Amino acid sequence: MIYAAKGVSSILAGYGAALLTYYAAGSVAIPYLIAGILRSAGSGCMCPANALLRALLRDLLLRKDEAVVMDVEAGLEHLGRGVVCGVDVVLVVLEPRPSSLDVYRNIATLAGQLGVRTVMPVGNKVIDRAEEEFLKREVAASGHSLVASIPYDESIVKAEMSRTALLEYAPSAPSVAAIDQLKQRLIESLETPTEKPRHSS
């Protein structure tokens, strides 16, 4: 259940956010909200949508064992706008490429400035051990540790092409196992009390 500040419903209507809906994951219904959609070219900047997201996240009240997961577009804008201010963890998905690592370092710096408790770098589309070691080495050189390494997996491509959730299309895929391990690390991180922003080790 999501609780929002008074007046948020009218803001949602004004900025074109979708109504709260549910995704069925087996026997569990997961509520989700799509916000900040760019409807047409030349429609202006995303400042109003970012302001809405900041207000929603600030005013959410969560019961015990509840969580909010926010998936944002790649890049730095959501950090520059302060949308993630106050979140517990930022997962930074990066590929074994120097350009991706440069973006990761910028994200880690900005997240720390916003007071984010933990930044967790996650390798993605990793083809072999050499790429994984490259990521580990580069991330370690920045004073951090790679939290997980998700392998390149054709099952992800085929699941997306069939418009089917990966967990339903290939529940035993290597990428699913890696993501499950990441989930456990994330849970452990949230259960560990931390007084100041840090990077996962």
C-alpha cells in the first residue's frame, strides 16, 4: 500500500502519471506506479515529474517488511534533481566498459552527496571471467567492491522478445541465480544499521 501526501492525486492527474496498478508475480500482487513519462516531443523538461517523484518518496509511509523499489533511466539526472534523496540503497548497474565505469563513479559521488546510505555496484552483461575481473579491479580502484556480477544471458533477450517475465520464461537461467544472490546481499545491507553513507564492501 502506498500513502501519499494530501494533494498528490491531483498532481498525478496533472502530470500524466499512470494510476497505481498491480503486477502479478505468482500468487503475489506487486503494486507499481509509472510516472514521469515523456508523452510527446517538445513537451518541455521533466522538472515537474521529478518534483512529483520527490514528493511521493518523501511522504511514503511503509509498514514493516515493506519496500519501495524505484527503477530510473540510466544517467545522472535523477541524482541532479535529488529524486533519490533519502533512499537507503542505490544499485548502480554497470557494464564492463570504461564509459560505464565513468558514469558509475559520478553516480556514487552524487549519491553520497545526497546522503544515500549505501551504493552497490552491480556488473551486468558480463561475458567471461576476464570481464568480471576487469570490473572488480576498476571498482576496487575507486575504493568500492563489486556486489554482484550478472552474466550475459540469451534467456533475458528471448524473454523480452516474448514479452514474458524472465522468472516465468527461464526460472533456472544463470542470470536469475545471480539476481537472487544480489537480492540476498541487498537484504543483508538493509538489515545492517549504518550511521553514515557508505559503499558496499
